[in-house]
Amino acid sequence: MRPDTEFVDTLVVPRLSAPHRPGKNIVYCATFRMALRTLCDRVGGAVALRMSTTSC
């Protein structure tokens, strides 16, 4: 398995409407949003992820 440091130009996104910038790769993950909502429900609010912040 390759370390995440090799994927500096790759974004994992929870929805297809995520903006795409030239020179970047996008990986759409259909279950990402569902998992994030479950996590937010369990911790009782917004979750801060490394390199971004998101809310439920």
C-alpha cells in the first residue's frame, strides 16, 4: 500500500458536484457522506478532518 503522502494532488470527495481544479485528481466516494453523517451523529456535532473542516 502506498502512503497518503504520495497522493498530494488527489481529493476524496463525498459528492459528484465537488469542484474540480486543473492538475488535481478527484476520487468520488459514494459512502463517504454516509460515514461522515454517522460519525457526526456519534460525536454529537461537526467533525474536523485533517486538511479540511466539514459539518453535518
